[in-house]
Amino acid sequence: GRRSEDANAAMEKQFDLIDCAINELVVSTGMPTQQVLNLFLKSRGRINNGTNHWNIYGQYFKAHRLRELQRAGKDANIIITSTIQGECYRSFQDAYPEDWQDILDTFDETRIASGPPLTVAQQSQEFTRLTKKVTSM
């Protein structure tokens, strides 16, 4: 339903405090406002971009199998199961706690861009996805 005037006034007051805190972080860190906001939301688990990073990691794992097995302390000749790949995925996340999603997103974008030509429909979907990503930065 519609918010009351009291609720709107309370929210506006708190939004002003949040705005001041973000502006202070922008000044003290030298980072752009959107980057500060994104890092805040990401650090609190509040960004849900619909990306399935496990699936992207599967492709990343195929491309970097030996390195990922080594990172997880696994033998290079081990039979790959979903459990083994899951352990590698957790080791990857532990190795890059702040950046693992960005690494996988960049890997996926590079993989798609260097792959076979896309259909018009696929190009349209990819354009829409990248447009959303750029406008959220």
C-alpha cells in the first residue's frame, strides 16, 4: 500500500544520514559514489543480480583445472566430481574474498565475447544484460 507521511518523513531523515555517511566515505577513500554503494550492498549480501556464479565457475574450472585443483590441495589426476569441484569453488572464493564474483563475471564476459558469433536474439539479450550492468556501476 501507500506509505504514510510519517513513514516518508522518517525515511527521508534517515536517507539524509545515509547520504552523509556515503559522501564521507567517497571523500575519505577517493572512490566513486556508485562503487562505495556497490561495495556496501555486496558486503551485506544485498545484491542479487541473478547471476549463477556456480555455473560460471564450472566453465572457469574447465579452463583452469590444474590451477584450481592445486589451490584446493587436490591431486592433478583426481576424478572430478561435483564435491571436488565444490571444494575448489570454496577455495577460489577464499582466495579472492572481495573479488571472486567480479573475476567470474569478467571471465564469463570474455568467454562469451570470444566465442562463436551470437544470433540476433542472443546479441540483444547480451546487450540488455551488459547495459544493466553498466548503468548499475
